[in-house]
Amino acid sequence: MKMKFITLSLFALFFLSCQKTKEIVDSLDPNSLHNRGVGSSANELLSAAKFKSLKVEIQYMPGFAPDAGALNHLQAFLSANLNKPDGVTIVTKEISASTKGTLTANEVHEIEKANRSVFTENNQIAVYILYTNGNYSENNVLGVAYRNTSAALFGKKIRDNTGGLGQVSRTKLEATVLEHEVGHLLGLVDVGTPMQTAHKANGNHCNNQNCLMFHAAETTDILGFLLTGNIPSLDANCMADLKANGGR
């Protein structure tokens, strides 16, 4: 019995030592605050309890700068849904092109770690969005949220499907994908922001085909809808979820 107590005490001491070391390391690494799962910063992004403002850093590769209309739409979307009394700021910056035509989520994350310059600090939380010059490893995917404050849009796939004869406008498609991926960062659907009413389908997506968080909004499946329709909005269920988790 005595030996068991000693063993448990040593284990507890080792565990606490490891935790203390981890805290010290994390406090020195700005990336550590942005290296958690999608949705884990939902309340911090939505509410004013911890962070009073949001800064969105959008980095893009040559030839794939964000569409101005889409950025204006994103600004309005964030301002309407987040409780950030000190405001929402979006900044853009060009970075070097990738030599790979297709990227995985892990490869996108490596690009972020090499280039990201805006981090959460003081009373401001930060989000990073990358516009790549290529495609995703899943061919029909237009965007992906891959960390708690990180998302990417696949510029070549978006450009190849917009602006031409019989194609949707770039502003409509880009704004839809941008806001859909940001919706996942905000914890929708049921990935950090609890559902007030059950409405999840196709993974972490809304079951309403007219909602921004419908699964098609991050793939080429949305193209037909946008040809005749407008940029989708969040439906009542998604809006209720955000409000319950600190949003407007």
C-alpha cells in the first residue's frame, strides 16, 4: 500500500512537471495559441468576454489576391455576428507561391507556420486565412478550416470555376466559401458551438440546403446554386447557436 502511494505521488509529480514545462514552452510560442482543433476558439471569437477585437490576416500567393467584394462581404458577416466592441480588421499580404499544384491540410499548415505574422495577443484575437495558387488534395474542395483560427481557400479551383461565360461571379463564390469556413471556426455545426436545436448533417454541416453551412458550400457542388441564387446566409438554427455561444 505504501509502495502504491509512492508510485502515484511520483507519477503526479512527473505529470505536473510536464504540464509546467508545456505551459512555459507554449507561452513563448505564438503559434501554440493557434494550434488547436477547429471550433475550439469559437466562444473566444464570438464573445467579448476575453477578446474585444478581431484581426483577420489574409495571405495570398501571386495572382490569387482576394476579391474586394468578397472581403467586404466577410467584413459585414463578421461585424454582424461577433461581439467585438473594438471592431474587426482585415489585412492582406502577398507571400511566395507554392511549388506544389496540390496541397494537403498539413502542407497548408506548414505554409502558415512559415508565414503567419498576426497572432492573438492582449485583448485581440487573430484569424489566419490562406489563398493558395493550387488545389486541395480532395479535388472538388474549394476551402477548408484546419485549426482553431486557420482556414484556406484554394485559389486555382475557385478561379477555374468563376468569371467565365456561364460561370458564377468570383465575388459570390469566394464570399460563400470564405464565410462557410469562418463559420466552422465559429464552431458551426456542433464543433465548438453547441446546437440549440438538432440540425447537423453530412459531418459538421447544417441540414438546410439554403443555409451557408450546408455541406455543398465548400465544394464545387455549390456552383449550380450560385448561378441563380445569392450568397447564402446562416439559417435561424445556426444564428441561434452563435448567439447562445456569445455572438450577436
